Amino acid sequence: MQSRQSIMEMFSTFVQFDADRFSRWATESRLRRSIHSCLQQNPKEGSEYFWALYWYKFWQVPETQSLAKQHLSAYLQEPCYWTSQKTAASFVSTQYKLSDCFQVAIAQIDRVLKGFNPSQTSSLKNYAGIIFGSAIRETLRQRHEVDICTDWGLLRKISQKRLDEALQNAGLSLAEIPAYILAWSCFKTLYVPTKAANSRQLSRPDEATWEAITKAYNAQSTQPTNPPTLEKLLLNAAKATRKYLYPTPDSLNVARGGDDSPEILDNLPGTEQASLIQEIVSQEEEAARNSQQTEINNVLVAAIAQLESPMPEILSLYYTQQLNQEAIAQQLDMKQYTVSRRLTKAKEMLLKSVASWSQDKLHISLTSDILKGMSALIEDWLQNYYSASNT
């Protein structure tokens, strides 16, 4: 059981950064008054698990959703911070800082709340940690691929649809965008690398190619241009594409509104919500899930041991050394698509093992949402399992 002061801090304070370092916990006064009022109405409830479920239930009610989300955002600041720190450390070559990873993760609050199911997950913090870690890893992997692409490589990889979306996102008008699309189309058609070079190695087109691109552009445009202007146009398109694909996330750790703004709820949820309180209490008193987690761990370890070669090797290289599929293919002397298929098959077999155990032991009726949740849990388990085996 936590103290009243501890509960108040959990549900009303936010992480503040100074550059890339933790600076302090900032208190949002309106949230502090809110949780203080609730504690007064429920003086016997001193468990963070209880209050997490309490606000999760009120998040499901439209009239109280905004207030509840702010409280839960405060509550999840700590697991978000530690997950960000742990995940960022595993990507030693990334340019993303801890504060960047934190913002990527905390932006997933809605995804966390929509996917959380108290009857299937041990706690909101644990589930959030899984989602936070997955979001950061995916963002960093994708961002790394874009960061190592040259502008010319990126322009060859992007589709017209994504480029059009990126240009609109950059604030260009519908009248301006066609010139960029035409320039990009001429570039992609005429700039074909003559040697085997991937997107991270493509260099600026030579002068002859620029002349050809410009000639093709002028033949289709009512406003002729020259190579330098066309190059500037394409570089701006590449810049807009990078910004669109990986924008800087907005942080949720900034207090909303001032102290004098109207209270979201004048009559805060309290003891009058008897049935809701009883439901939360009953969920809090469910049997401990530690034994189930141990059994799931054993199931997954056994499933990995039964995988055919080279699937265990692929999993180890992917999660222990953080190698991408191309690098794994080179190391194991096989095709990249073979690595992709074996990696997918390995995860499917692990999911099948956990799903079968859940049906036999927990008598769970498997739905697509439950399977998605299991997949996320397995992904996090693999990260932890191979990280531990590497230490």
C-alpha cells in the first residue's frame, strides 16, 4: 500500500527534461487537486493498482475521459522514462536522444489505453511498457533506414502517394505540388544507378543526368527551369519527406491549461460510484499472476529450443545483435527474403505455443485482439530474453 502523498504524486506529476537528462518532476496543480479530492472520498484505497484501474474505468466514460487520460498520462510517466532509457541504450548508433525516445513513447498513450485489458494483463504499467518499447524500437529502426539514406536514395524509395502527402504536410498549395511531382517523376525515370548501390550510397546525379532530367521536365511543364533550380526543388522534396515520415512528436508532459481554468469535474468521481468501485476492488483482488508468467516463460523457452535451424540463429542475431534482415542474410549466407520468412515463421510458432497454452490452462477464447496482444507480449519477451542471454 502506498501513502496518500505517493498516490497524489503518481497521478499528478510529469517528467521534465533538461536537454537529454532528467531534470525534475513537475506537478500539475489541477490534477493534484483532483486526485486529492478522490483520496478524501476513498480514504481506505491506497493501492496504485486500484487508482490505475479507477481512472482507466473513467477514461472509458466520454464525460470523464479527458481528466482520466491526464491522470493516466501522469501515472505512466515513470514506466515510459525507464522503457525509453533501456530501449535507447540498445540502439547505440541512433541519433535519437533519451528525450526523443520518451516523446515517441508517451505519444502512444491512446494506443495503450485502447489496447489495455485488465483481465488479460497483469498491470497497466507492464502493458504500457510493452507498447512503449515496441513503438520506440520500430521508430528507431525505420528512422535509421531513412537517416542512412542519401537524399537521392530517399527520393528513389518514396512513392508518389507518400511524396504528395509529405508536400501537403509541408504546407505547399495544390497549385505548387504538381511541379515537385513532375520533377521527382523525371528524376526517378532518368536517374538509374549504373552499379549495384543501395539507397544509403546513392550520390548526386552527374551533370549529363541533370541535363536529361531538366530536358524531360521542360518538355512537360509550362514553366521551363534549369538544372540548379530543379536540384533545389528535389532537395526540398527530400527534406519534406523526411519531416513527414518522422515528425518530432508532441510531448504529453506539458501541463494543459492554467490554474484558473474551469475544473473538468466539479463533482469528482468518488464513493457514490459504488458499483464501479466494487468492480475495481474485485479486479485488484484477483490471484497473483506470477506463476502464470513463469509458465509462459517456460513455454517460450521450450518453443525456441524446438525451432528448426537456422531460426534460433536468426532470432539471436536479430534481437541480441540488433542486426537487420540484410545483415543477417549476409552473415548466414542466404537470401534476405529467406531470413524474413524464417523470422516470421519463428514468431508464428512462438505465438502458436503461447496460444495453445492459454487455451489449455486459462480456457481463453482466442480473438484477433487477444492474438495481437499476445504478439506484442512475445515481442517484448524476445527482447528481454536475448538481452539477458547476452549479459
